[in-house]
Amino acid sequence: MKIAMVSLQANPLTALRDGDAVGPRLHVAKLAEALHRQGHELTVYTRQTDERLPCRMRLDDGFAVVHLPAGPPRRLEQDDVVPHLGEFARHLQACWTDDVPDVIHAHQWTSGLAAVLSARQDALPVVQSFHDPVGGDAAGAERLVGRAAAAVVATSGHDADELVKLGVRRPVVSTVPWGVDTELFTPTGPAAARGAMSRVLTVSNLGQSAGVDDLISALPGVLWTELVVAGGRDGAEVDRLRAVAADHGVADRVTFLGHVPHSELPPLYRSADVVACPQRHEPFGVVPLEAMACGVPVVASAVGGLAESVVHAATGLLVPPREPAVLARALRSLLRDDVRRQELGFAAQDRARVRYAWDRVALEVASVYQRVLPSPPVPRRPVVLDRREEGAGV
């Protein structure tokens, strides 16, 4: 299959060279790699952000990346990219005039809008991934893209429901989860240093919806346990959470590591007894997958995609959000039972490998592509003329 992947703002080349890449940028890169491994011909189209980059590049034994001019050749925020979508769409259409793909897969709504504009002349099928719709001022454009696409890929059932509320038709929505790198995130390998206390780890952006406040509030009910908080670049948020820890008398048991590069997370996961994901809202959630791939049980809020990735009492525990007492009880039940933690950890690692490995995700995405491909014409039986008719009129 010849696949054109449109990722206007997330260049997969930078993701593959950056150990700190996360989010859509990493998703596009890993999905493209997996689709190429499965034999598909794949080209990723992205916006040129550096004049030194060649128009077309091909990874060693990999997919191609095409850099198209659209606005000034530097990094732009989403709002600043919007005025240049028309220019990007014109370049896409020119590329596809000479090199027609079988299917187009656009990531985020800006790419989707450019893709549907470019594809409509030749009626090429467009598959759209929003990666958590922005809403707000962008809701109208997202609705337009979602209705124009032949298929829309949601990352979870919760994400699919939100897309339907946005105005996307339910029959065109397919649910395919984000993947996890099961070669990087493994149970075996070095583990970060730790002390004698049990360790609960959370990896978070520290925003209000991250639920770290609830986790700190639960800590007084979980004795002889340290909480390690990785992530976040906002010093004000760290100061606020330190104050919450001081108010609950657990400041000496909470460590804030600040930002940790994505490639350095595996040893940190392996050092934990339990990984906590106390988010109050989460459309999907990659952290529990990474923890599970490392063989660490997860205690997560029963919200959004978390409730789908973590199987309660099989790969971890699900608890209601905003209830520190219940969260504390769940953490205590695991930390005092080594055998149960090991059982959950084994099951978690197996689920991550079987359900969320990138090759499995790519197979499911490719099946979505297959469903939107135009049906090949039905071969007609050749008409055999009577020889007398064949020579008639000669």
C-alpha cells in the first residue's frame, strides 16, 4: 500500500533523533517505522522549519520525509501555522499529482484540513487522527475535517465518544490505541537508585488535572513509602505541590525530579513498586503503558483511556478520581503484598507487549486504511465473439 502521512507540525525525523520526543511527534515516527516494517511504501509530508533541510529525505532502509514550504522556515505555534495551510495544501496537491497515494493519513486538525483540501480533486481517501481534539476556536475546523474524512482514528473509547460529540459520524470512527516501545520499556535493565522505603512513582505534567494533589493527600495513609514525582517544567506548580506536601506532613517523603527525558524513564519505572496515574481527565495516557511494559503494576483513576488500558485486578487497580482515601487504600493493598504485585506486573507486561506494541498498532491502523480504499473494479468476463461476427463488415 502506498501511504501518504501528513504531519504538518510533528516532524518524525526530529522525533527519531530526540530521546525526549513524546506525544504526536513520537507517535507519527513510531507508526511510520512499524508500517514500513510491514512492507508499506510510506512518505511523511511535514512543514519545512529549517532551510538547510533537503526537500526529500529517506531514512536508511526506512520511510521518506518530504519538507514542504509553508510560511517562514522556522518553528511556529499552531495558531501561527493556520494562515499558511493553503500554501501547504497546494504543495501537497502538486506532490500527489505526480505520485498518487492509495490513502492519506493526517495527524492533528491542521494537517487534516490541508489533507482534505488537497485530496478532494482526485477523491483520495483521508484517514484522520486528532490526538485529543483541541476544541474551542478550533472546534469548527475539527468538525469539518472529521466529517470530510473517510475514517477517523480515536485512541480510546472515551476519545471516540468525544469525537462523536464534536460532530463526527460514529460509523467512520475506529478505535486504535497509542503504542509503546516494547524494546525500550522492558522489565529487564538497570533501575534507578532507591532507598529502603517502598516507592510510588508518578510521571506527570503537574497540571491541575494531573491529580498529583490527590496522590500527595493520600500519602499520609501509606506509611513507610516515598513518592517520586517526575515531570513538569513549571516551578510555580512544584512550589504549590511542595506546600500541599508540607500541609499533609509528608514533605520529607516526596521528591520532585523535575523534567526527565523520555529515554531516561525506563530505569525510573523499574525502580518503582507501583506507578500511580491519578489523573482527573485523560483521553488515553501513555504512562500506564510504559509502566506496564516495564512489568510494574499501575494504580490509575477510572477515567477516559486509563480505564481501558489498565485492567482492574489483572494488570493493576482502578480507583475513582479525586478520592485520596480510596487511592491510599489501593496503594496499601499492593505495597504490602509482594506476590500480588509480581502477578500484576507479569500480566501488565504481557498485556503491553501483546496489545500495545507498535507492530500491533500498525496492523490495526493498516486495517482502517484497507476499509477506506476504493473497491477495485470487478473484472468482467471477456466477450467472445462468434468468428462470423468478428469478421463482419470486413
